[in-house]
Amino acid sequence: MSSANSLVVLDFETTGLSPNMGDRAIEIAGVRLENGQVVDSFQSLMNPGRRVSRFIEDYTGITNKMLADAPACEAVMGDFARFIGDANLVAHNASFDKRFLDAEFARINHSYSGEFSCSLLLSRRIFQDAHSHKLGELVRYSNIETSGDFHRALYDSEMTAKVWMKMLEDIGERYGIFDIPFELIKKLTKTPKKGVDKLLSSYSN
């Protein structure tokens, strides 16, 4: 049974919100967790074959000049496919990142066997009293030290991994479940907030 503390946490920066509308990835990063420790990381800019908007330049700090020298999306996604292997995957607001992962992998005819879970959905259930469940707010809520810029893929994936491990630690401290199966996390993210305590209490007994 796969563990929730051994997986790949990933993050995309993109030209917009929807690959169905023609948007492309411009940066991908991931960190590999093994038993709760970061053991490897991956980061690369990628050239989407067209210019990005001023809004995206300002939002991400990724400029058209930086992308001009970046490798093509197809080459980067091939490397990233090898990086993730068959690991399970986590992202903050995973539906967004999964759309782009699926779209970019489809372009290179690659499929992956790992399952996806969402740190945003989990945080709404585990950190119910957080003021907001945006990544930056959860970092502050969890008293995690910060030293970089949000909206760059590697930093966001590193911060997501730290928030993820804080949530697993919180479940361990409250319910005595210390090696949490990934399937239990997936079930948790679909459980109504008021049902979380019952689910975890019954699991630990």
C-alpha cells in the first residue's frame, strides 16, 4: 500500500488557465519525498513556442527573454516523465496542475501510473480554522520559514511539500496514524469537513 509521505509534489507555471484554450506550460518543478524527506528535485523552464503576456511575466517573473533560451516543452516533459516514474503525485489545487500535466504528456504520447491528490482539498479538512487555504497563507499558518518567491514552480512545490508534511504530522499527533496510506488521503479530500474527525477516529481504532 502506497504511503502519503513518499510521492512527488509538483507545480506548473503556465501561459494561462486552460490547456483546452491553447495555454501551455512555461515551467515545471517537482520534489520527491521519501519517508517525509525531500530526496530529489526537478526544475526547468520550457519554451511554449510563442510569447507570453505581460500579465504572466509580471505574475511569475518569467520573461519572454528567459523562455527564448529554454528547451521545448516536449523535451522537458520527457525528462519530467522520467523524474516522476510511477510515483503518486500531489499539487496545490491539483485539478489545475493535472490538466496541464495530462495535456503536455499527451503531446509526447506519455501516460503515467501514479494517482493524484490535492493539498488544497486536504488543507480545508485538516486546517479547518486557517484564515485562507491559499498556499502562502497555509505556509504562514503552519509557521514555515520562507525565503523565496511564490509563483515560481520549484519554490511553490517545495512549500507545498512542507505544508503537506505538516498536515500528515497533524493527523499523526491527533489520531495516532503515522504512516498514512495515500488511499486514505484521497478519501479524506472527498469527505465533508464535519465527517473528517469520524473518519480518522474510526481508522485509528
